[in-house]
Amino acid sequence: MNKIFSDLFGGGSGGGDGGGGKSGTVVTAPPNGFDFKYPRAEIEVNAPERLTLKVNVPQSLPIGATVFIASDSKGVSLESDKLYIKSDFIKTTPDGQDVAFLDVMVIGAEVGAEATIKATAGKLSATTSVKVVEQKDKKSGRSFPQVLLSGHNPDPLGIAPGGSLTLGERDPVVYQRPQDVGANIYWINTSSPMASTIYDKFTFNSIQWRNFLFERYVDIFVKEAVHELYKKDFENFNADAVDQKIAEVVRRVHQSANEDLEGFLFDDTYVAQNV
């Protein structure tokens, strides 16, 4: 599973939003005519990052107009507190609308700092939320999530009463507390109707249980992929894009599992370890 995860998400994406106008991407107009490309972003500490403000030209602002930028936190500073719309910044959507892409450069001074970055021009305003995170090792890619069984594995964060998280049958089959998101932890709900039935009838060493586990890992990969898609391409985040991403992830996971997890998924004599 770690290998499959590395194949899907390896390489790391870095902080910030990557700006606008990448080769091969479709230019879209901002929904309100004056919006940041993403509503929130994570930026690496002590590394200049680019946030992209999109402006409809000339409907919202003309070429030459001034846009003022402000941060509400000393933990996130700005390279400049004003930007000017120039013709060089303009790209055209497929339906002929001109959109200016303005790069708002920000720097995070300390890990954990959060800020709201606000852009204003006359009566127009737009905001985006920023959180400062540790610098990432670009070579290592993303770390594999820690996947645990509710009611069986100890809580790594030490906050669950009794030492292990207890879930009910109405809780999601794949569950995360708010604290688990930042810690990259997922819980498989062993109290869910299907999980409890499989456990009672076949035990944790059965093919039925191993296939149930595999399906939950696929759920986790899909969740990770959808969130990755949202972060990387928010402006084109829609039902068709999500459906296409899910189909791609499921296909690749099944292909890899068929090659690398044959014993785990299909061998009656296989004995699972550390479940």
C-alpha cells in the first residue's frame, strides 16, 4: 500500500497555489470578477510563495488600476502592499473574457502562523486564508497516512478516552477527527455494520476482512486524491473533474494491487500481521 501511495502521490507539490497560466491549463474567469485563485493555501516557512489574484478586465478593473494588498498577521508578510494591472498579466478564457493574473508574494515567518490576505480596489475586495507549514523535503514526496482500526489500535495522539478511539455504527466507515487531519491519521470504523459482520463471521485473518480493508484503503486514496485536486486546480474543481480523478485512482490502485497484493487479497492461507 505504501508503494501504491508513493506511485499516486510521490514527489510532493510544495506550498502556495502555483500561480496562473500554466501550459495546458484552461483559463477560467473568477466567479465574482475579483477573486483569489484559491480560498486557502499552505505556504512553507521562510520561503517566498505566490498567491494568485484573478481580475476580470475591463469589467471589474481596467489596465493600469491599482490593487492594494494587506495581511492581518505579522506572521505572514507581503513583498508589496500594492499591485498594478498590466497587459502582460492578461490571459483569455475560451469564451473570450480577459482575465488578469496578479501574483501576490507572501512569506511566512513561523510555523503555525495563520493570516487572512485581503485584496481591495475601490469597492472590490477578495480574501484568502494562509497557514504557514514546515518546509518539505521535495525528494521524499508525501508520507503514507497512518491507518488504524477503531477500538483496537491505540490512539497515537493520546486524546481518546480509554486509549483507543471508539466509533459507532452511524459514524463514517473511514473517519478522521479534526486533530487527525494534521497528523495524517485515518481510522477504519470497526463498528460499522459491514465491518462488525465480517469480523463476527470470518475474523480478521479472513479473505473477506482483507478485502474489506483493501476497499477502505481505496477510499482513503480517493479522499487524498480529491483533496489534492482541490488544492492544485480549484478553479477547475467540478463534478466531472472529481469523477475523472476517482476513476483514475481506482484504476491505478486496482492495477497495482493485482500485481503486488495477490497473496493478501486472494490466498486463503495468508495470515495478516499487525492488524
